[in-house]
Amino acid sequence: MSGPDPARRAAFEVLKAVRVKEAYTNLVLPHVLGKYRLTGRDAAFTTELASGTIRRQGTYDAILAGCTDRPLASTQAKVLDVLRLGCHQLLGMRVAPHAAISTSVDLVRSEVGPGPSGFTNAVLRRVSAHDLETWLTRMDADRSTRFSHPAWIVDALAEAVGDDEIDAMLAADNDPPAVTLVARPRRATVDELPGEPTPFSPYGVVSAGGNPSDVPAVAEGRAGVQDEGSQLVAHVLAAAPLEGPDERWLDLCAGPGGKAALLAALADARGARLVANELQPHRADLVRRALDGAQGVEAVTVEDGTAPPWPAGSFDRVLVDAPCTGLGALRRRPEARWRRRREDLRDLVPLQRALLDRALDLARPGGVVLYATCSPVLAETRDVLGSVLVGRDDMKLGDATSLLTAAAGLRADVPDCQGPLAGTAQLWPHRHRTDAMFLALFRKG
């Protein structure tokens, strides 16, 4: 009897690493694909099977609960992983039912033992009786179950985007994101990268497929993988009009280094220098790796951004890419929706306020500060700005949206990107096909 095929075994291994080691799907996938020597269609199948299963976990668990007479919580974790993988093949991929069921049974036998194989077979046969939409109708699924987002996240995102668009946004979170590459100016050109130019960023392409590390410019560190929204963050900081010298830039929270690498290239193009700071040593190592070979770098430092060592007014441009819930990047980090808790905001929001407050101090008079989060949640965007600006007569909120236009150097204007406060910008996966990045630009008087 043959064992499970490598592609499904690899997907199972990704789910196990995410569950047991709290790994990140997008980081563990390349390692697992390499371990099983999966390329081309097999690699794409594994990627969609693992990532799609994790994205739709909430929906599949509700369906599985209706297909077994025992509480889902009592199901052995490894068996539940296989059942979820089977669900995604049956309900979310074009896999024939007999193939999805039989390969899942093989996987359970291999990874757990023969005992649960009959249970796995019976449950998945019940799942295969209906398609996804029929299941959702039969369950009278609420928004949380239909779109596989915890209820508190649905509420927080609906408050930010509005009731008219929340369904479209949640659906976009469940779409596999395109791989976007970035050419770092003066080190690589867009023409070197395979794919179609990104709609807005002048530095990016939507990948034509394949392993990005096989692209020479990426392998050499002259280009990288970076969401278009993150590219636009670096662009807005670099494009903001400045009074006086433009010589010293700071990325206050630089890990893992993608924005820092683009900023260093943009700084070098005009003779400026970037300080890339990251508090966590392991993330600082990632920043060093991202900046390896880059020009325009003054230093990579490991300092507490809430109590930085530099004197006030030390920098012309400052980026605060603040630690946040990451609810704007659930397409790329599907496991985050199951790890984050509403209570996380209690720790994150005070940190965001402190980092922004220090960043405003570090900008010189006439300088600019860009506050960015990969979250549209109002507590992390509108409310942070409102609390920090109280009593700060030295700072004015600028117009970030005016820098998301062709007139400011983009390929095309970014439409419908107004944020919750005048002048702030908010990108959305369903409107712009980017992560939901928030941008607020400050000018120091």
C-alpha cells in the first residue's frame, strides 16, 4: 500500500508546524517545499492546500462539527488537521471527492495510525455530500462562519471599512494573494523582474509565478518580495516635501527589513543615509540580512524605540511602522486570525502611542514622520493619532493621500484611499489588492 503523496504530506507538516511551534505559514512553506523537493504545480498545490485550509479553518470546523457525533474539541489534533485538509480539497479546491477522501485516509494512517482512518473516511464522506455554499445555507452561517474570521475581528474591521464593504473585504482576505516583487532603485530595475508592473508602485511587479528566489535580482538581494502596500509606505515617506536638509532618515521599527531595504535605496538615490532600528535582536538580524550590500545605510541599531538614544531633532525623515495586530495582512498571514485576541490591543495601543510620540520628538523642525500600521483597526489608527496629537502644537497632520498619486511619482492615482482622519490614507485588499496599510504623515513645525 502506497503512502500519502509528498504534496499532501508537506501541507500536513505546515499545519502541524503552525499549530505546535506557532510558526508562520509563509515562512515555513519554503522550507517544507524544499524538504519534499516540490516545484511547479506540486508546490502550488501544497501552498494553496496549506494556506487555504488555515484561512478557512473557522468555516471548515463548523461544517465538520455537523458531520460528527462527537465534540470537535475531543478530536485528536493530528486527525483534525487531516480533516481540515480534506475539507479544503472537497470544498475549496478542484479535487475529485474520491481522491480527497482516499488521500486523507492514507495521511491519517501514515501520521496517526490505522485507528482513526474509518472515522476520517466517514466524516469526509458526509462533508462531500454538499458543496460549500449549500453547507453555509444549511447551517444558516453567520458572517463570522461564512468568511472564517473570529467575530471580534469581523466587528473591528466592519467598524473601519463600513457595513457596505465588510463582506467584500472579508472575502478578499480569503483570496490567495499574488506574489509581489520589488526592485530596489539603483540596485535593480523593474524590467529584471518577471511579471506585470504593479498598478501603483513604480518599483514593483506582480510575479509571473515560480520561486522568487530563482530570480537573480532577488537571489542577489537587489530585489525582494514585498506587498505593494508596503512599497507605497516607503514611497510616501520618501516623496513627502521637506523643508531644509534631507540627509538622515530613521526606520524606528525596521524588522524584518523589507521597508528598510527600499528606504535605503531611495535614500541613497538622493545622497541621504538611513538608520534602521529594531529592538528584537533576531529581527535586527533579519534587517541586516535585508540590507546586506545596500548603499545609503548609516547603521542598523538595536534600541528601544520608546526610549531611543538619539537627541531630539536628529532626523529629517522618520518611519514608525508600528507593531500592530496585523489584521490588514490576513491574506498573507492566515494563522494570525486564529492567534490574535481582542485583549492584544491593550498592550499594542500604548506601545503604538509611545513609539509615535518618540518619533515626533526625533524629527527635526521642518522634518516629517510617517506612522504606518498593517491594520485598519480604528483603535490602532484614528485613536492613536488623536491621543498623541493632544497638546503637541509642534506637529501637524499632513496629507498622505496627495502622495499616493501619479503626480507624486506613482504609476497611477490610488483611488478611494481616504483614511479615517482628513489627510490619512487607508489601503484595502478588496479595493487596491494590497494589504490594508494605514498611513498618516506628520510635519514638524
